[in-house]
Amino acid sequence: MSAGGEPAGRKRVWSTPANVKLLPVSALEDPGARNLVLQIGDAFFHGFLVRKGDAVHGYVDRCPHAGLPLARELDRYLTPDKGLIVCAWHGALFQVEDGLCVGGPCSGGRLTPWPVTVRDGMVVTG
């Protein structure tokens, strides 16, 4: 395993091309979160989406504190009340709207945004 939690030799990228249709917004719980892995050439992008009402926010699936993916279980990115994003490894808490760390070891840091938008009922990369 590499330091980022990936199998050795598996390349990772930190951004995606624009205008990639990801999924219908109706496939996201409200509020809820979902993990997505995209293959881009011979590398992989790991991200997640969070829906809150009509808004969908995207983030790179990497904690700014230790570089690990945030969830230990698939799609488990939110606190039990679904009000904040949580890192399952270290308990860091992040605001859904802007990825700002509001508690835990990376207080004041931010998740890396993944630009997405909702267009004609589909979540699309920005």
C-alpha cells in the first residue's frame, strides 16, 4: 500500500475533465453522500458527492490531515445527523457547503473541492 492508502503501483489523479455526466441527482439521498471512482487514462480519481436540498457539492476523497480517504465504509461521509462531513479515521469535521474543517486535527484546513454542477437533472463535472 502507498501512503495514500492505494494499492502499490495504482496511479491517482486529483482532478477530472469537465462535462463528464456522473449520475442523476435523484440517485443521491437528500441529505446524503456517495463515493465515486473514475478511471482517467491509466489513473484513478477518487471523489465523493454530498447533496443537501437542491445543492450538490463535490470533494476529492482525501483528508487534509493524513491524506487518507475519509470514509471507512462505502458512502459513509456524513455525521449521524447528516449535518457535517466526517473523517472516519481521525474525527475531523467539515462543513458540507465549503469543505472547511471546523473540528479535529485539521481545524481551519479544507477538503479539496471537486467542481460539479447539476444540469438537466444530472450531476456533471465542472
